[in-house]
Amino acid sequence: MSETPPDEALEVPLSELRPALEALLMVADQPLDATTLATAVGYPVVEVEGALAALAAEYDEQHRGFELRGVAGGWRYYTREDFAHVVESFVLEGQQARLTQAALETLAVVAYSQPVSRARVSAVRGVNVDGVMRTLLARGLVQEAGQDPTSGAHLYRTTTYFLERIGVDSLDDLPELAPYLPAMEDLGDDLGAGPVPEAATPRAADPQLGEETP
């Protein structure tokens, strides 16, 4: 029994050509050229090019939130420029939100005691900081800095993005607040230590990171 030719095996009905192209373009992470698309759907390149142009025109006519562009020798979906501000707001939501007081205090402890473990930060603040540290990591303000050679605990430090946000070139430019923090070697492994006195808690001065409280 003869095998079915590859093109016939791949071909989709003409009525489904446009939906098939849409499905392929939807999952593409880079522009797909007409030849690649034609091979995938089993149609001549000229018919695929016509279908792509028709789809692009249809999206423009209906003023969809997305558009189909022919760029870099291929085709790909893009957000329509008219709605770029909506997408930008959605993507950046949370990234520009102010940090809570707890997050600011935790960030300050990391900044002045780095590299430091979560347990040490918890000892300084007198509370568990796992959730807050995850937030700082997600926001790109803190990053992992290896492991403690003695305990094996993960260590953390601030990032260059943190420096950018507070407007300094290096950690040497941070305000002289470190002397007010308890010495880390004096804390031991006691996670139940009381919180740092309010006057001794460093606070961020950048209004975009958070608001100072009296």
C-alpha cells in the first residue's frame, strides 16, 4: 500500500486555512515565514501569503486589540499600538506598587548586613520573613548570594536594581545606619529575639519604594 504524500497528510481544508494559520501563529515565539507556514498547513506559499494578508486586513478593519505584521521576513502577532498602554499597565502592575513597611524593613536589614541568611534577617526583625523575602526576590531587589559555609543556609544580598531605585552608585553610598543594627554575631540562632527598636530600623528614602513613617 502506497504512503500518503506528505503534503496531502498535512493539508487542511481551505475553509480552515485561516484558523489553522492563526493557531500556528498563536504559539510561535518568533516570526514565521510564509514557506514554513505553507509547509505546516500543506498549501502553496502564494495561497498562504494571501490568507495572511487577508487576516491582517481583517484585524485592522475590526480594530482588534492585536494585529498581524509581516516583519523580519516572517509573520507574527503584536499588540496594537493603540492599546499598548493597557498592556504596559497590566505588566507593570505590582512592579511599581509601594513596598509594605515590613518589606522595607526587611530590605534595609539585607542592605546593611549582606550577605545574610533569612534566619538572620528574621532574628533582627523578630518575625518570620519568608514571605517578604519572596516578594523582594520577585521584585528584583534581592538575589541569592551563595551559601553560608558553616550552616549551609542560603545567603541574600541586594541587587544593582536596588541601587538604581534608591539612587546610589554603590553600597558605600548608603546612609550611615549600620551602627544602629544589632551585631549579627551577637544574635546567634535565636529566632525569637525581640524586634529592632523603631528608632534603630533603617527606612528607605525613595518614595517609589515606599513611604516613610514617623
